[in-house]
Amino acid sequence: MAVGARDYIDKLLVKKYADEKVDNHDAMTSMVDPNKMLDAMNDVAAIQRNMFMLSQKLCSTCYAINAKAARYQKKEFVEQ
């Protein structure tokens, strides 16, 4: 996979933004500790994963209960 502008629009965008200055994030001090932020994100991901697994177990349990409680009736079909 090549890196760089391939068509005319990409080349114009490269030319336009070639001299733009961006913030240097390494030189900035952050108001939030990155390690605490990553720990919080990890906790949220673990909670969501556990909630999804619990939801799946609940769904399969409800399916099994409904399947056991189902009463099937035999119907006679009239052929014409």
C-alpha cells in the first residue's frame, strides 16, 4: 500500500496543508493523567463486556424457558 497523494485532489490537499503548524502534544501538559484515563477506559470496557455476556446468558435462559413452556398442538391440514 503506497503512502502519498494519488489523485489531483489529494495532491492539492497535500500542497495546502504542507506548511500548516500543529500542536506538539509531547510538549503540552495534560489536565488528565493518561494512566488514570486508560484505567477508566479499561474499567468501562470490562463492564460493557460483562454486561454483554450477562445479556447473552439471560437471552439463552429465557429462550430455554420459553421452549420448555411451549405447548405444541397438532393441526390437521385440509388439502384441496
